[in-house]
Amino acid sequence: MAAFLYATRALKAPAFAFPWLQLASDKRLMPRLLSAPGHRGWGAYLQLLLAQLRFLEPFLRNAELTDAVRCCCWVEAPAE
């Protein structure tokens, strides 16, 4: 399922962006990936998360972000 989601990520299929996000964060998929033996699913989930952030980056580039969000997303503070 993670391979399918990566193949249909928003950069490849922008019209599928919101349904894609629902599938990637589904309560049945995310725990299954993150609880795989030996943390095998973590890399796949990280790849999906980064794909979504890359898609959203142009939309968030000029957004006003709180310090907490900026810290979590490794965004530099705007120059004052």
C-alpha cells in the first residue's frame, strides 16, 4: 500500500492530493506501517510524509507560521 501511495503522490497526481492524504493517514495504515517488526515501515512512512511536505512547500512558503510549526518543519524564521 505504501508503494502505491508513493506512486500516486500529489506531485504526480495533484487532483488526488486530499484523498491521498486521507489514505496515508488512515487509522489502519499508519499504525500498521509504524508497528512493523524491526521498524521496517518507518522508512516507507517517512517517504510518504516527505512527499506530501514537498507538495505543500510552495503553498506554505509565504505562510505565517508559529514558532512551534517552524521548529517542527525546520523552517527558517523570516528576516526582520
